[in-house]
Amino acid sequence: MSRIIGAHTVDNGGIHMAALRAGRAGMHALQIFTAIPKYYGDKTSIRPERVQRFREALRTAGIEPANVLVHSAYVLNTATAEEEKWGRAAAGLRKELERSTALGVGALCFHPGAATDGDRAAALVRVALAITRALEAVPGETKILIENTAGAGMTMGKTPEEVAGMLAGVPPALRHRTGYGLDTCHLFSAGHDITASAAALGGILGEFESAAGSPPAFFHLNDSEAGLGANKDRHLLIGEGKIGAEPFRWLLEDRRSSGIPLILETPQQNYSVADDDDTPDPYDVRMLALLRSLSP
């Protein structure tokens, strides 16, 4: 059972350098930002020459475009009840999909945001509408994937039912371009005990699969600084947090981790790498070696 493992690598020098660093590390998957993640990016396009450099870098790295994820901006709150903010978030998601489609990557993942008025049922509808509008505006094969959340405050997507509810609001004709992914830190911090046993982890994955009608389309592989049910999104290197290394062995042995991008979002040792330096981060290299030792 082969596993497609990669990371969200540092993009100093451009996204093509992120791809080259991934390739130097021997990764087969990759995650990137296409714009500054602290801004909406709803008016930010991607230049053709940037697209060309990235595609060439992927070829050099030996990474299939289908195994590349774009992570959307953190500020996009498609669940908000505030009309102006929702409009900008929906526009930002559409622009994220436009840039991702231009790059030819497999999928765009995003955090659905928070139900600012406390009405979670209405928030599900708003998230689905933002996804729908983006897919209608941007034809192509690139998918929009919901990422589960750690459950802080009124954030949406901590349970299988909420993830499924957001996807269910997308019209059937567009549903094939949607899906979801699971972050191990978020699962644990949201109260899903993936450390109890291999059977317990498999059961949790099964709950999401049953509710959504499909298995996850990606995993984010992160240990957690916070404890079970703490509702805090704090990533640590695998084996150095409250989850520990063994649950990642169970995950890698589960059928649902096969054939999809498995992305590390763990800390980097060197965030200030030179723009022209394609040397992979030492922490990424270490985590890749660990995951390969745990893989079936």
C-alpha cells in the first residue's frame, strides 16, 4: 500500500521553490499558498509566468499535480452571518479556486469559518453557498475540499455531521468537485480520541466517511500541543505532542490513507531559507523518515 506523503514547504522565492524543496526531500505530495494567507486575496490573480515556473518545478520534483493541495487564506469565513464579510469570503474562495485551477492542482482546501451569530444550521447553508458559487464561476477539475476544525468557539466542521451538512448543500451536479479532508491535530483537539486504539481511529474515520458518503480526500498529519478536546489548533512535530507517533502508524495502515495526499503541516526548523536555496527543511526530512518507518 503506497502512501503519497508530502508537506506544506516554505515558499521563500516563490511557489516553484516550494515544489523544488519538496522534490529534494523526496516528497510525492505538496501543499502551498497561492497568496498571502492573512488577506482575503479576492482580487489577486496569478501571472502566467508564475504558473509556468510552478509547473516546471513540479516536473523537476517528480510530483503529480493531482497530489498538490492549495490551502486557502485563513481569514475566509464563509460561515459568517455578517453579509459584507461573507461576500468577501465567498469572493476570496472563488479567487482561490481560480488560481488553483490555473496551476492545474488537484484541490483547494479551506477552513469553513465560524457561525458568528450562533446559528450553526444557517452557517452550514452559507458555507455550501460559497462553495457552490465558486464552482459555478470556475469550471475545471480542481476540487474544493472542506477541512475539519479543532472546534474553537463557533467554528464549523468539528463533527462528521457538520462536514456532511456543508457538502450536502452543494447541488448534485457539482458534488463531484467537492469533498473533505481530516487534520489529525484538529480531530484530537475537537475531542475525537484517535489515540485510544487502531480500531477507535478507524471508527472515527468511518463516522466521517458514513456521514459524508465518501472517504477523506486528504489528511493533514500533525501532532497536537493541546490535549484531547481542548479545541486548540496547535501543531507539533509528530511524536512530540499529545497524540504521539503510534496513531500515525494506525492511520498509515488504514485503507483511507491510500492514494491521497498526506500532508505534514508540522513546524519548520528554518523559516528564513534563502530564496534560491532548494534545500529541504531538516524537520521535514526527519518527519518524512519517521512516517516512512511507520508505513506498511
